[in-house]
Amino acid sequence: MNTVTAWIAAAMLTLSGSAFAAEPEALATRLLDQLDAGQYAQAEAMFSAQMKAVVPADKLRAVWESLPAQMGAATGRGDARTSEADGVRIVVIPLQYANGALQARVALDSDDRITGFLVQPAGPPAAAAPAADAAFIEQDFQVPASAAGKAALPGTLALPKGKGPFPALVLVHGSGPQDRDETIGSNRPFLDIARGLAAQGIAVLRYEKRTHARPQEFQGAFTVDDETTNDAAAAVQALAATPGIDPQQVYLLGHSQGGLLAGRIARATDGKLAGLILLAAPVRPILDILAEQNRYLANLDGSVSTDEQAQLDALDAAIAQVRRDPDATLMNLPGRFWQQLEQVDPVADVRASGLPVLLLQGGQDFQVVDAEWQLWRKGLQGERYRFHHYPALNHLAIRASGKPALQDYQQPGHVDAGLINDIARWIHTR
């Protein structure tokens, strides 16, 4: 359960529409123009019959009109840019709002059909390569396909210089489509963690989450294992078999939803893990937490407007529906996905793993709050569990001050060095 991409109604909407003889940028712009003009029926008319059922005009309207409620008035767009991978073209268009920047990602197949639509916080400029005198190098890494018919996922391995074998760590994302750096707003927490640990002799693998790299694979029904578990387990097994890596010292760090699923992932790795690290991991039912987060955000200014209350009521109704109906959708995730996620008992799964565990939590986190932390402390007692609480850190493990808000993620920062050092010490003492 992670961050802005998943929870500000910037959900991935998987769309498929009539083919247009148009350049990718023109088609993506046409979709945004229709949304800006309130022409939701016209936008729906672009969809295939299957996608009309999944994302009807009223759902599209609810998503699009929720953005100004949280980001302020729309003020313009930036220049579109297009990339291509595996026959899918991705058009990214910056969206400017009064309170920050977002970006629209529109995926198109070879027939100019829209196969994916995502609104997410705008990312920072590309990160610089490690310095020549850094204590580590970075190299491309392919996470093998986790099931027949699936594609491998691109990643990056930060590998310490010198003679191995080295202890190693796999980073598992929170909810929503995430890149390998877990880019959220102006920050890249996974990049910070990977480089910070590699500089201390620990190899770190980060990879593109499947919903980010392969959105076209998520039409119709899918499970939490399709989205997260299977690829994380494949990443662990591939890293353990990599030259220069100590196969007896491979660890996993799960952030937010990745932490909730850490014990489940451990069960799928065939004994390849030496320990688990849980960063800002929830325990309670995920849909309860989703509702709480949205109420917190709506009340940040001290009151809840009529429009905000209507949105909260609509969210409550949608949550109740996906809890009843496996074919209903919320944020374009099917009810069976939510139902499966809510059946996960993260505390029991972690206990059953038999692994040593390091738990990390920030006191400025409005998404995974102190109630979750206390449940972990109550449920995990014994010598194999270690807990570190950081009063000044937010959900991204970055120092923050004042009343926590979404806008904090737009402020450039870095994962706290003390937290990274605590992870390194824990791994080196295993």
C-alpha cells in the first residue's frame, strides 16, 4: 500500500479504444482534451466493449475530477514524450496543477489502441550515474519471467566493488505502478537505499514493477501474486544465483504493501531468504486504511467540504462493493484482488517464515500510522525481531516536519542516512 500513485485517485485505468490514424502524442492529447472538457461519454466511446464495462464514463469522471480536489486547479500541460518497449508505446504528458505537478502516462499498442492510462506524481530529473570513485557499480539486471507467457522485468543491480561474495537485498515496491527507483513526486527512495547500502558492501537489486513495465498484462482479473509476489520471488531466486552474491545472505526489503506481503513472498522463495526488512508496512485491512487516508487528506484544512464528503461517501460505497463482489473494481483493481489482499495476515506470515526481521517506521507517516506499528510490536515478540522508530521520517523514510500531507512528496529529499546505516548494521551482523 504505497503512496500517491495508488491513493490520490491516480489509479491505473486500463483502457482499450477504437484505432485512430494518429501519432501517439496526438491520441494521448485527444484523450486528455476530452477529459478536460468533461466529455466523458466521448472518452468512453473510445473504449472497447470490455473496457466500457471496466471503466464506464461515471468512473472515469470520478477519477479525473478528484485530481483538482487534491492538487488544486489545473494550470496547463507540458510537452509530451514517447518511449517504446516490447511493441507498446508510452506517451508521458506533464500536468500542471496549482499545488504541484502530475503526469499522464498513456500506453498504446501497434494499432494505436489505448491499452493503459495512469496519472501519477511527476518524477524528478534523471538521476546521475554513480561517481567513478564510488565504492560500487551499477549494472543491468533482468528479473526472469515469473510465469509462462510473462515477460522478464528490467532492473538495476548495485554491486560493491572488490572481491565478493557480498550479502544482497531485493527491494519490493509499495502499491500501484512503480519504477525501479520507486519514484514518488520528487523523490527516489529505492535509489537512495540501493546506493547507500552498496557503498557499505551490500549488493542491492531494484526492478520495474510489472504494473509499471507491463500495464497491458493487467486487463481483467488478476491477483496480488500476479502484481507483486511472483516477481519478487523470482527476483530473490535470480539474485541468489548471481555471481558475486552470497546465496546464503539474500534479504528482502518490502516497503508499504511490499512489507505487508513480505512473509507471503518469503514462502514463495523456496528458502532462499536470510531475513526480512519491513519499512512502513501496514497490518490492518487495507481498505480500512485507504478510507482513513482519504478522510485524513480531506480534513487537512480543518473541515470537509460538501464535494469532499461526496467523494468520501462514494469511496465508502465502492469499498463496500468490492468487498462483496469479486467482479467489481476500485481504482481499476478487481474486487478479487482487494479481497485477496485483505485476507493476508502479515503478522502471521512473518512469524511463519521463521526468519529474522527488522521493522522500520517513521513518525511522520500519515499513510501507515502508529496503529500499524503497535500491531507489529504486539504480534512479533522475541529475539529474532528488531524494531527502529524514527519520529521525524515520513512514509518514504525522508525527514519531514509539520502536518504530513501529499505535498511533502513533491519536496526533494533523501532517505535518512541513519535508517540506511541501521539496515547495513543489521545485515552485516547476521
